[in-house]
Amino acid sequence: MPIQVNLDVMLARRKMKGKVLAAEVGITEQNLSLLRTGKVKGVRFSTLEKICEVLECQPGDILEYVQE
């Protein structure tokens, strides 16, 4: 998949656990886990917005296009 999810990197930089992020964003830990592993086909802009707000980052810090 050419879109790589770098959510684990941002969580490590912010020294935040996924459980805390899921609670603050308002999604389940299971859905966050699926997003972290790149096993989702899409993400709502509203969810991406909340993640960026909590992690104080830009969408490009989380999502990256990698040519195969």
C-alpha cells in the first residue's frame, strides 16, 4: 500500500499511549489499532482532525505517500 501510517512515530514523539489518544479522540482502541497498522481503507477527516489536534501535528506527519 503506497500510503504509510506513521501514527506510532507521533505517539512516541509525544510520549502518549494509544489508549489515551483513543479516549481523547473518541474512537475505540480497536479502531485506533487498525489505523496504526494501516489496515483501514479510509479515515474520516473529522477523526484525522481530532488526532492532529491532540498530537499537535499536521496530517502529513501521520500519513506518508511511499512509492512502491
